[in-house]
Amino acid sequence: MLPVVLDCMGGDHAPREVVAGAVAAARDHGVPLILVGPARRIRALLAEYGAGDLGGRAAAGLSIVHTDESLEMGEGALASWRKPRSTIAIACELIKHGKAGALVSAGSTAGVVATSAVRLKTQHGILRPALAVTLPTIPRPTVLLDAGATADAKPEMLVQFAHLGTAFAQIRLGIERPRVGLLTIGAEPGKGNKLTKKAHELLAASPLEFAGNIEGHDLLRGSVDVIVADGFTGNIALKTMEGTLRVAVGELKRALSSSRTAKLGAVLQRRELHALTDRFDSDTYGGGVLLGLNGAVVVAHGAATAKAIAAACKLAFDLSEGRLIDRVKDQLGAAAKPSRFRFGHHPEAKGDGKAVEGRSTETRPDLRAEIREPVPEPREQPPGDGA
Amino acid sequence: MLPVVLDCMGGDHAPREVVAGAVAAARDHGVPLILVGPARRIRALLAEYGAGDLGGRAAAGLSIVHTDESLEMGEGALASWRKPRSTIAIACELIKHGKAGALVSAGSTAGVVATSAVRLKTQHGILRPALAVTLPTIPRPTVLLDAGATADAKPEMLVQFAHLGTAFAQIRLGIERPRVGLLTIGAEPGKGNKLTKKAHELLAASPLEFAGNIEGHDLLRGSVDVIVADGFTGNIALKTMEGTLRVAVGELKRALSSSRTAKLGAVLQRRELHALTDRFDSDTYGGGVLLGLNGAVVVAHGAATAKAIAAACKLAFDLSEGRLIDRVKDQLGAAAKPSRFRFGHHPEAKGDGKAVEGRSTETRPDLRAEIREPVPEPREQPPGDGA
């Protein structure tokens, strides 16, 4: 049972809400966590949020790894090299060392994606990572990927995204054979652009549960479990949906306060309207999961509250426990081609069947110095997890 | 003052609603029209909708060109060759002969776009056509193009779409220098996929009023007048927006009838709620205009009512009178490159500076037989417009 590593300095309300979320995740969901950030500050917040009052096991599951550096909200790909001691970089190293199973951050999506892609590397056989988001469809959510990690994709990558999405939906939605749709224009197989036409052919020939083309109209219809797109298209669709919902909710509020009788009506409906706007609020479904790397990376919404952080930690833990990485490996099976980004530290590459534990990081010894022994949290000592 | 040619057999409610719309366009907006379709049927409907009661000028502006053939809703690109006597094919010939200035159809978008692109050909210098739609933004509408005519576009085509959209917005929105945005992911110039990064560079160097990148979030924000995208991306964005609004309105209605007090509230708000759902109903802003051809093609919504048809006829007439084609020509100016689809009948290609009037169609003499003399409408004879 590997702990989840939590970036305490990512997000608009870091570190306060993040640490509060960590305490809630430990208390309510029993998630073991490594908190990365300024140790003194984190220790003080843990005390404030009552981590000392947690039961033995929950409290024992909270440890701290110190660093003073973090990514700013505006920082992107370059920062991953410029700041080797950032919270995200350290968190990735903990996963590579086999000390943690997944990562949670509410930092800038671009920064988290770029840094973790560079540091965790893609899984053996995976060409590019994909960002998965969960849409608020009824009766059950739909997974959309890629929401922006890989802007220029090839047909083969879309097929891999379908495999990643399938493995993710198996854990996240609890569906054994998720139905996969391809986001394109026109419902018939021959419709779309060159990329999606070719991807359609490949998906139809794959062992996946491919349900055909999905149009923009159907994004929120819940007709499939996984919707596949290149990162450019997926991001446009996601943000268009979010922007449209925001406008619709805004216009609704405006309409309902435009006359005295309408205002009176709104008072009568406040419970229903609140539930509606809440469902369409991207904070409640926001964030994404970066798939295809050697470790699941949960990117929480920048404005995430303690509750959202706790939910993200729970999801990361479920993905780690659900053996996301192994599921993807199984899916790709014998058909997996060597990754363009394969490096020596992949166990598979060394013919070593063992899991992530004990990977070599001799190539970056300067980082190891930063990974300190867990700092005891306020009242209880964590068990020696050797991080 | 060239008439607008109207496909009487396109759309779910053709020919009844289409002919009713023609009468309304003539009566309310003074639009001169050529009605293409089964002459006997059209004549009967014109009588039914009171075309005989129109004043002299309006009645004189209505003429009929007979054909029995039309495109079915499912028919696409091939039908344009398979059916040389379809209402759309005949309408295109009328424009090529200089007998009409623009075309209106409520037929299937794919069929109308494919047929008119093949028959009208792209304007001299234009590589590909683009479908423009008008989004219901506040305080004024935004033009989005391409909404699906050209799925695989090159950066140079996106720049041409920006020129087409600018010319269209000048007439449609009455703005002299419309602000143009590029639909992509990420607000900064360096963000996007390869296509939009290159297009950004070209747009920034163009004489257009380029306002930079637009994200999916901003589609309905009204921050620019024209939003440029390739046909794949534009279609995904448009349909995602439409689908999301449909879900939002549906959920709103469901929420407001989920309890007795909420229902009572809705009664108090019925005026406001009606205005809101009406604004978000794609029927009220639906349809698009195919730009870049030798004649504007207005594609009305398939479910268009008489009112929507009348509005489409008015728009087509405005585009013709606003000299859309000449505006595009002026915009491209000396920088225009020879079109890959240039044919001998372009006046420019023959060094003939004159407008569309009197173009040669000797290449397809079989069609000419179908273009009959206008059939006199019920009471008044049209002036000899020689169609």
C-alpha cells in the first residue's frame, strides 16, 4: 500500500487548503500521504487542522518531505528543468524511487503536466501522455481524454489514449469494458479529418470496446464511457463546454433577477437552482489525471478547496491501488511498441519484472540530497516507511 | 439588384415553410427571389400564402424555375455529381449565369456545401471555402468560421478564413474593422498545435485586425467579432456549445419542475425563462453561410420555419448587395495567390474585370436545358429578368 505524494505548494489556496485536504483524506478515506513542501509551515498547519487528533493509523500515514522551492502558477515546461527541487520534481522522484504510488497537485496544469512528463517519463510502449477529465454526464460520468497534454497527436497515439482511458475508467467508473467513442465531426465512419479517419480504422480493428464516432453534440449525452481526442481538440471541447455552462448559469441568474416576480420565483426554487449550478460548476468535477506516465498524476483544480484536495487524494490512492500502470501494460500487451522516450530506468527495459521499487536514480544524485527523511508529524511518529 | 435564388425543396418542412418564408421575405423585406423546385407545387403554395396579395414590386420580384429533382437529407458530396438537375445544382447555375446573387437552402449542410463548392467553385485566390456561423454572444454576435466545410486546413487557409470572416462581418455586423481571434489552446502566442502556431504568426503579420488567441472558454464571451478555426475544430466547438446549451436548458427545465414550490416559481418567471431558452435555441441563430465561393450560400437550419427562411433570404440579399465577393477580392488584393481550383470561367482568369454577369458555362450545356424561363407567379407577371 504505497502512499500518495501531495504537492503542498500547488494551487491558489496553498498550503492551507492543501494541508487541510490532506488531513481530511487521511481521516475520512484512510489515504496514506507524503506531504511535500516547507516542513515547518506544513507541521504548523497539520497541528492547526487537528492531525494530532487523528487515530493511530491515519496519523501514522502522514509524513513530510521538505523543500523550499515550488512552481509558480505561470510556469510551464521550462520550469521542470529550471527547478529540480520544486515540490513536483521531488514528488516525481519519490514515485520513481518507489516511495509513493501517485501524485496530487493543484498547481498550474501546464507546469504539473510538463514537469511530471519530463521526470516520470512515459510508460514503456506509450508514445505520449494524455490528460483525462471526468465530465458531469448523467446517469454516470464520462471520461474525456486527451484534454491538452499532447496537442499534435498521431492516429496511433489516439488508440493508445483509448487504452489509457479504458484502464482509467475501469478504476474510476468501475466498468469492466468501458465503451470508447472517438470525438470527431460526422457520425459515420468515413467522416472527420485525416487524423480521426485513420484513428477510427485503427480503433475498429483494436480489441477495445469501440462504439464509433461521437460528435460535439454528444459530449454530455453519456452515450459512451470514454471519449478520445487529440489534446488540441479535447481541450477546445472541454473549455467550450465549461465556458458555455458558465454563460448559461450566468444568464440564468441574470434572467431570474431581472424582475420582481422572477426574483420571488427564484426564492421558491433556491434548492433546485443551487443543485443545478453546483453540478455545472467546474470546481466540483474539475481537475484531471495525467495518464501514460510511470505513476498517476492527479491535477486538482487551481482553486481547489480542502474537500476537493481530499477527493483528489482519494482518487490518486484508488488509481495506485487499482494498479493503473499495470492495467495499461496489460492492455497494450504484446502489441506494445518500444517507446520513443524509453530510458534505462524502466524495469521492463532491463528485463526486470519487478515493480517500481528500487529504481536507480544515479543519473541525478543532486536530487537525492533533497529527499529527506520524513519529518515526524505533530503527535505521532509515522512507521518507518524509509522515504 | 440581383435576386436571391431559393431552394424550395431543402429542409424538414419543404416546400411549404420555404415558400411561406419566400412570401414573407418579399413582403416584409422586399427581397427579390427566384424559387427553384416543382413549379406546380410552388405556384399552389404561393397562392395559398397570399403571394397574389403582395404589392406590385414585391410580387414582381418572385419568379419560379422548375425542376423535379432535389437532394435528400442524407446525400453528401457525391450527389452533386449524381444529380445535375437538383434544386441546388440549378440554383448554382443561376448564380454562375449572373441571374442571381446568392443562394438560400435549408437542405442538409453537407449536401449544400459539397454541391455548391463543386458547382460555384472557390473565388479566385481562395484555396478552400469556409462555413460561417453567428454565435449568440452579448452585446453583439460573433462570427465563427470554419464550422465544418474544410476539415483539414493549412495555416494559409486559416488566414484566408480570417479575410472571409472579416468581409462577412463587415456586412453582417456592420463593423468596418472586425476584431479577429484565433481559436486555439492557451492564450499566449506560442501556445496551440502546429497549425495554429503557424497561423498565429501569419495572422499577426497580416493587415487584419488580429486580436490574438481565443480559448474555448471565450467562445461566447464576445471579446472578438470573428473567430477563426479549421473546419474540424470549429465544428467540434460549435456542436459542443450547442449540445451543452441543450443539456443546460433541459436540466434547468427538469430542476424547475422537480418540486411543487419550484414549479410555482417557474410560473412567476415564465417570461424570463422563455426569453432565455429562446436565446439559446439554435433555431434562432442556426444555419451558416458558406464563404469563399463565387456567390454567397446561406444554409438555413434544416428545421427552419417560414420566419427563419425569410431571415435567411434577407441575409443572402444583404450579402449580395453588400458585394461580399468583391470585398473578399479587395481584401486579398495583390497578395492573392492563384487558386488550385481555378477554372476558365473566372472573370479574373480571363483578365476581365467585370462581375459575375455573363459568365460562360459552355462546359456544361446539358444543364442549361433545365434552366427554364421563370414561371409567372399567380397574379402578377415578373419583369423580364431573362432567367
